[in-house]
Amino acid sequence: MSSRLSDIDLKLLQVFIAVVESGGFGQAQAVLNLSPSRLSTMIAELESRLEMRLCQRGRVGFRLTERGQEVYQAALRLVAGLEAFRAEIGAMRGKLVGNLAIGLVDSIISNPAAKIAAAINAFCQRQHEVHVTLHIDAPQELERKVQDGRLDLGIGAFHHVLPSLRYRALFLEEQTLYCSKAHPLFDCDEAMLTPEELLRHDYGGRGYMEGKRPLKFKAKASSYSMEGLAMLVLSGAFIAYLPSHYAEQWVAKGEMRALLPNRMSYQSLFEVVTRRSATQQAPAQAFLDDLARTHGQVSGGLASNMARPIIASI
């Protein structure tokens, strides 16, 4: 590849990024809508133009070479630079231009405290030519993808602090312990539901770090999604924590029961996370401003028991 980039070079690098982020050729075929042979040819062409092997593929699976990892990081920086250029030109024209990648944890849509849909609506009222993508992932994955630039921001409950990221409080979510009507505890009298009794039953935990729960359960099963945890509860074999707003659909039908909600429930702080080292591009900054307004942080701020700085400091 010469020192001058052509449109073909950019296209090949974008295909390479998609392959890496898809975890290999199989998933990337569907994302890019390319045949296996065409995709393989394009990666081979990129390797030829760069004069280096980028990845190992075949029966052993997909794996980046050391040079491939370096090219991937350089390609991410290149794409980010192009997006920054487009955003600056758009700002000169009085428009938001580019892409906005938002990451969310699953099953917060029914939380009345989460005004994310309203923030998206407010953003879309702006003059813009922005392609918005929503990604659903576990909290640690959201942090990782914000760190490496694949996401502009992530919204979730994060139970540690990475020094390279900035965390700003957004809203609270109540977590309550549940069993299903198929579980032995469902018909148990409230007076019999002691913490000691709860600890005797198999617990379904989250595959990622959980908040500070009133009891230290040892998980006998786990899931990385709320839907997976709800399935464990509905099986009748496990008790598990679910967001109260999410579990209400089963509670209302008599299919789940909250267990000692006054003693066992706890609050999760949901935050928006961004990179500390990066200046927010115009679309991301505009959306962060809309998040602040829709969550009432311009005039009154958030609940006083929230430990981290509020989003209004953006």
C-alpha cells in the first residue's frame, strides 16, 4: 500500500475492522452481506497491499497476527479521524454529521426512570445527518468497547471504575430477589422467609459483576442477560435478582414472587460512560446533552444518594 490512501484501501480496512469485530469470517459475512469467497479475497487483497499477514484463518479458527492487531488499532484511529473530520465539516455547515454508537445493557426499556428513548427523540429533532446505532451488551463489554472507540458512550450499571473512562450518574434501578410459582418458596409464608432459608436454595447469578447484595449467594447457574436470568427463575429451579420493573410482567400474572423485598432489594446506579482522553465529537456531545436534559439534570440534578458526579457536569 502506498503512502497515499485510496477509496479501495479505506473499503478494505473497513471490511477488515468488521471481520475482527465479528470474531471471524463467518459472522462478518452476514454483517457485510458478502459471500465467503468475496470476503476472503478482500482480506487477501488487503494483506497483499500492506505486504503483511494480518490473520490466521481456516480449520484452526480466526486469530489476528501481531501485525494484524497493530493494523486493526491503526485502522480504528483512521476511521475515528475521518469521523472527526466529517463532524467538523458538518459543524461548519450548522449540522451534526457522522455516526453515533450507543451501548446499552439489556432490559432497561421498561424502567420509568430511564429516559433514553426520550433522549433519542430529542436528538433526532436536531438538524443532523447522523447514523445512530444501538448495541446491547454486558457492562464489561460496554466499557471495553468505549475504551477502544467502537462505542461513543455506554449506559449501564458499572460496579468498578476504570481510570481511562469517565462515569456520570444517570438514574437508579431497583433489583429484587424473585422465585417462580414452580419454586418451593412461592407459597411459603412471609414469616418463614428468613435470610438463612433463602441461602439454602440454588441461586442464579449474573455472569458479570453484580452490585452489593444484602446476602452473599453462591451462584449455581448464571446468565449474562436479564432474559436468561428470568428463564432461570421461571424454571422453578433457581431464585435470582431481576430489575423490579422488568419482573413486574410476571408478578402481575402470578408467575413470580418477590422474596423479602423490604430486606433483600437494593439499588443499582446506572451511569453513562465515555472516554476520558477523547474530546467528544459533536454528535456524541449533543446526545449527552439530550440525556442530561431528559433526565432532569439541567435544573434539579439527580438523587442526592448517587455517589458519582452527575451528568450535568458534561
